[in-house]
Amino acid sequence: MNRVLSSQVIRNPNQMFKQVSWYFHRRMSAGDRRQLTGFFNPEFYGLRSCKVPQAELKKLLEALNQPQPCSLSSNKPLLALELDCCVIPIRNNLKLIQTTDFFYPLIDDPYTMGRITCCNVLSDLYAMGVVDCDNLLLLLGVPREMTQEEREISNRLLMEGFKDCALEAGTYVRGGQTVLSPWLMIGGVATSVCSDSEYIMPDQAAVGDVLVLTKPLGTQVAVSVYYWMLEDSPSWSGNLANIITSDKVKSLFHSATLSMTHLNRTAARLMHKHHAHGCTDVTGFGLLGHANNLVQVQANNHLAFSIHTLPCLEGSSLISRALNDRLKLLQGFSPETSGGLLIVLPRESAQSFCEELTAEIGCPSWIIGDVIEADSKSAFLVPQPEVIDVQHSQIIPPKCSTNSQ
């Protein structure tokens, strides 16, 4: 097994953001090499994807539903299981808010993959309006196929990226679990203890509210096409190479990576100031899948989320159309990793929220939909929604100061 390692470190004044060009090359046969992402690729295991379908997952979670214990009193209900974050009443009228997440590598840069993972783990807390994480655990599955040297390099860089992102978020990694595994997995557990004023329940949407999205869509498209290009796969050489240049694909991938390393922490803080009525983060089920999860927990049974705008990283919608939307970006179901927050805001507050968020983090956000009156709860795309091509220059590196939030 051959490893080729090259690194370039880019440091800002706070020494918080690094970019490491790092590759594992695993020679399986003549001319066949696998990189970090090759240590888990669903296709190698006869799978189309590694995400349990949303409908199947909901059915599985029904077995976990149980009534709230009568010994615990709270003036706010616990969350539905579909929203990934639990709210548990504990002593002295405090709440324990906790989430866990893990996934497989989607890029070949272990340091940046660690940062992306930490952002993704914390995002469910931020979707609850929780600004401060009190404890963070790291979960890591290390492939048995790696050599000892490869494990040491990959573990160190994955953990360093995760740790640096945690410091940026104002928290610390205080433990976790590392195991040998058939494939590479990385994730974590985020926990916060809150008073009622420190979090926002997601079930207060009202007719007339609007929906705001804080990051562009298209990360999965960007990552997939980038690696198709590197591998010169049929999807690239047979179609996409004729409609988009390799330089534009590289720029798309870089912008997607920057977006995925942005914490949603500032948006969580501004949710309180602008009186948000609910929120979820946009990850594995795509924009419409998570919008549907959010609408289903609303206290008002007679409303729907109507989505009229899809902000997409420039190039991702072009690629999607060329592939007949195989990755479902334009249908609203393309998976995202460390995606933005989908926030329900009063109409009169939404524009000022977007402007203030852009002023603080340097990246745009968008009003993408409306909360409308309906016979039953649902989320849907309007016919022919507006697609916004988000310029790559609008996605800048994270501002990595732990006290600026």
C-alpha cells in the first residue's frame, strides 16, 4: 500500500483554518488507486448509498417513541425523533439538549474532513438556537485496511481538524470513542445544558412567516462531480466534460468545502434577536426532506411550507440539468453535508436577519419560501422554482475567532 502525502498549511491570524492537501493511494491492481474516500464507498459494498431512506428511518424510529415520564414536568414538550436533537427536562428546570451524528468521508483531506464533521455535529444544536455547546465527544472508526502509519497520520489530522473547529465554536472535545472498523467513519456527540431562554423550540411557525436558508445548496453535487472528474469516470467523460471546465469544477468543489466548514453558530444567535419560530438544519435528506420534517412538528396543523427559491452553488444547477437531475438537487432532495439552517422567521424580521448575518460572517443567506395556510401539514416546491446561482466569490473562509460569536 503506497501513501503519497503532501501538505500546504494556510493560517489566518488566529491559526484556526488550515487546508491540507493529503491523499491515501491504495493500489488494488495495476492502475487502480483508492484515496481516503475509498475507505468507504457504498459502491464497493453493493450499495447505492449509505443513508437510510427517510420513510424507512421514520418507520424504524416509531419503535423508540414513548410517552414523557410523568415524574418530569416541563412547560415545553420534547422534540419529535425526526429532528435529530433531543430536549430532556432535568433538575432545576434546566434542559439537556443533545445530538449525535456521524458519517463517512466525502473528501480526501483529513484535516478539513475533521472540521466539516464538527460543523455538522454542532449544527443540530444551532438549529435549536443553542449558541454554546457544553460538551463535545468525538466518534472515530478507523479502517483495519490502513497501515499503522496511515492510521497515525489520518487520526491526528482528523482529530486536529475536529478540535480546531470545536475551539472556534467555543467548546472542547472531552472524550469519545475510537474503534477499528471495516471502513472509515467520523462523528461526534454534542451536549448543552440550557435554561428555557437559551433555546428555541421549532414548532411555532405561523401563517405569514417566511423561510430563510443560510447556506447554498449543492455540496453533494460539487463533491461527486469533482471526484468523477479526477477519476475520469463515464459520468464525467461521457457528458459533463463537454459542458463545464475542470477549473470551474475545482472552483465549485473549493467553494463547497468552504461552505461546509462554516459553523451555523452566528445564525443561531441571531435567531433569538429576530424571534425565530422554528428551525432545522439541511443535511442528508436535502432541503425538502428536512423542510417536511420541520413542518410535521408544528403546533398549527393547518399550514404548509411553500419553497419558491433554490440558492445553488454556481455550476451545480447546470450539472444537475445535464444529468437530468439524477442527484435530485432541483427536486429539493439532494443530500447536503454541514448545510445551512432553514429558519422560520416573522416576515418583518427576515430581511434584517439576512443582512445582519451577511455583515457578520461575510456570506449571503436567502428568503426561499413562505408559510401558508393549508388543510394539512406539508412542504413542497412551487412549479419551476427560481434557481439562484451563488457566485463562488461569495463563499469566503470562516472567520475563526472564538470570541467573535
